[in-house]
Amino acid sequence: MAFVAQIGESVTNGLAYLGSLATLGVRASYYTFIGPFRGKPLRMQRAISQAMDVGVRALPILSLITFFIGLILALQSAYELRKFGAVDLVATAVAISMTRELGPLITAIVVIGRSGSAFAAEIGTMKVTEEIDALETMAISPVHFLVTPKFLAMIIMLPCLTIWANTMGILGGSLFGVLQADFTIKRYVLASIDSLFLRDITTGLIKSVMFGITITAVGCFEGLSTGAGAEQVGRSTTRAVVVSIFLVVVVDLVFTALFFFISGG
Amino acid sequence: MSGDGENLTQSDVMLSLRDLHVSYGDREILHGINFDVMRGETLVILGGSGSGKSTLLRTLVGLEKPSSGQIWIKGQNIAAISPAEMDEIRKRIGMSFQGGALFGSMTVGENVALPLREHTKLEESTIEIMLRLKLEQVGLAGFEYYMPSQLSGGMKKRAAVARALAMDPEILFFDEPSAGLDPIIAAGIDQLILELKRAFRMTIIVVTHELASAFLIADRMVLIDKGKVVAIGTTEEMKKSTQPRVRQFLDRIAEPEVARELDYLQMLTEERRPSGRV
């Protein structure tokens, strides 16, 4: 019976956690979209510098990773396709996999590792040094001051990064195509583009925005609920990364299923 | 310059606590606190570790919510007002935290100017002048472009005071202003507080356990022990008090540390996560 009680407790804790995340997400959204019209202007300076950190500085590592992923996808697809003499379809396979799924997901994971952890660590350290308390006593909302710039930066940068990731993935696949499947780069890229429907790209981008919201909410929430002491900051950062990865996959599932059924599946 | 020669001609009550109870979860920390703070006086809240004095200070600035009781500041009970109204009150008070709590990603000048940039529509040039003025007042003239990490402990405290003074508060709160400072620097902070008293006749509330500082700066002192007010009075009255708890504190008489078994067991078996206050 104790086991059942444990499951029950885990479920209710989990739901409470999601509730807290949702609250934070709603408040951040308020300050992002509604606040500016109610006399609470956005801090564009801070949002832009966050966007630089989240987006521009992630490009090198993201490019490498997604290039290799594209190449791996091409290899794995070709492995099966050649049994049917259909290696020509490798461009299609890579393009669709990247834009619909792996582009958004891998981008999200890179961003979690770089920025999700950074958000938790930065805000967690501020919590431990009473800087969050200081903001509150100065009548400055920590959500408005700290979370909103990050939120704005993430929902703009994640789709941008995803587009870049998709491109690099297709290029990675093209390396295989050129070396092993008698493609030229031009023909490969054209084949990739031909095989894509607009909805392949847009569903991926919608998912990437949702991932961005999730990563920001988890990273900032973990930071804000850090306990006392440096060790707790480490815990918050670790939790932020692990929970973000998990929730991103859950969100991925939800939206993938949604898009499947919407398109008459 | 002792604190109790001031002739308090204004009898306005700035802050008033009525039967204040504060709990963390199930544990009640403050059991019915009652006292008033007069305009222009410096009140020192004394107490040992675990007495509840930090909780008291946090509750006074709205960082903790009381479980019952009232806190009247300028005619409003802050225990029962909306966040927007609380924000308005917060613009009239300033708090200097124990470690300074300066924002590490901004310069000292940006730290001090933050409340001004957030809450006023002053021109940048005016804000520049004001922040230099505040830094001057705390003896940090010329340090506006330094980062907090480049400051010593005493300088960080001064910068924190400058930030707390940015909006010309009516009540200034200090959390352990001398903590972690060597005696000479701590004396400098005491002098700063005395100077603020003299120049602005500000109402100042200080939480500390440093007796020497307390006697120097206080008009009145209140001793908190185990969540209750044990004694309250002017510095002279406290010095002459015959209450055993007061004498024990003031004369620095050691007491054996007894951890209650229940608390210790709770510590071992419970894993408490602090709530994510957002």
C-alpha cells in the first residue's frame, strides 16, 4: 500500500511542479506581451544580450552537432534504403527527419545544456546571495527583471536556431550524398527542398517555440526555488537540465501526436 | 556619540507591530510580537541565532507573510494589502542586506541607479548626478564604474546602503551591518549609520547581534529571544536591566547547546525543499 501512496505522492508533486511552471510561464508571458502596454516596458537591452548568449553563441556547437546528425541520418537511412535500390531517397529521408523532428529536438537539447543550465545557475546564485530578495524589496519583480528577457530571447532564438540546424543537417546529409550516392550538392539540396512540404518546416518551428518556453520555465523556476548554499545551486542546475530534457520530450510527443491527428491521421 | 541624547519631538509612529505571528510551514517562529517604532529613531533588534530576528526583519519588508497579526506602516497594514500596494510601500523603504546583495552583473553605479531607472522617469543625466550623490554620501565617491566583485566587504556594504538610499526612503532597514567585517571597518559602518541619523533624521531599524555597534547607534533596543520580545527600552534602560535573559545576552554568558531530539530527528529524516517563491 505504501508503494501506491508513493506513486500518488509523486503524481501530485509532479502536477504541482507543472502548475508552478505554468504560473511562471504565464507571468513571464504577461510581462512580455501585455506589460509593455501597461506601463511596464520591456528591457530590450537585456533581452538582446540574452539573445546573443542563447542564440548567436550557440551557433558553432550547434552547427557541428547538427551537421554530424545529418550525416548520421543519411548513413542510417541509406543502410535500409539500399536494400530497395532507393538510395536516391536519402535526401528526402534526411530532410523530413531533420525538419519535423531532429532539428527542433537536437537544438532544444543543445540549448538546454548551454542556456537552461546557465539560467538555473545564474538565478540560483542570485537567490543564495539574497539578490532576488533585494529585487523584491526594491519593488522590482524578479520575473519581470530576470525571466522576461530570457523568455523573449528564447522564443525568438529557438526557431532561428532550428532553421539553422535544419540547414546544417541537410548539408551533413549532402556530404554522404555526394561521396556515396552520386549526388552533387546542388542536386541533393534541390531534392531535399522538393521533398519538403511547408507543414514539415512549420510543425518543427512551432515545436521549437514550445521547447523554448519549456526550457526557460524550468531553468528559471529551478533557479528561483534554489535552497540555501552553493551546493544547492549545483542541484538546481542539474535538476534544470534533467527536467528540461524530460519535459521537452513530453512536449515533443504531445505536439507530434497533435500534428499527426490534425493532418488526418 | 551615543544614541540616546536625541530629543524626540515628533511622536509619529512609523511602524507598528500588533500580535505578529510568523510561521515557516508548521513551525511558528514568531509568537506574538508587539512594539512600535517612532519616526526618526534608530531601533536595534537584538537577538541570538535562531531567535527569529532575521525572520522579523524579512517580515517587516514583506519578504515573509505573517500567519496572523498586523504590521502598520504609515497607516496601512502590510500583512493584508495587495502586492501592488505593497510595492508602493517598498518604494518608500530601503534595505541593506547582510552580504550587500549587489547585482554582480552590473557596476556599482548601475546598482545604485537601478531603483531610479525602474521607478522614476528621470532623465539619465539627473540619475547620473543622483547616483554620484548617493555614493558620495556613503563615502564611495568615484567608485561608480567598479564591479561589485572588485570591492572589499566594507565597500560592498556601503554600496548596498547607497542603493537602499537611492529613492530617499523614509525607513531604512539593516540586516547585520557589521557581519563579517573587521572591527575597524565595522566601526566605519556604525559611523555611516550615525551620520545618516544625524543628517536625515531617518527612521532606522537594525538587526544585529554585535553589542558594541548596537549600543553606539541605538536610541532604543528590543531583545528577541525564541520568537518573543523579551525586553524593549532605551539603551540606558537596557544596560541597567535586571532581567536574567537580558543580562545573559548583554554580559555574554555562554549557554550549553541543547539540540531538541525531535528537531534533530527531523533534520536527519526529512528532506525539505524550500518552496519556489516566484
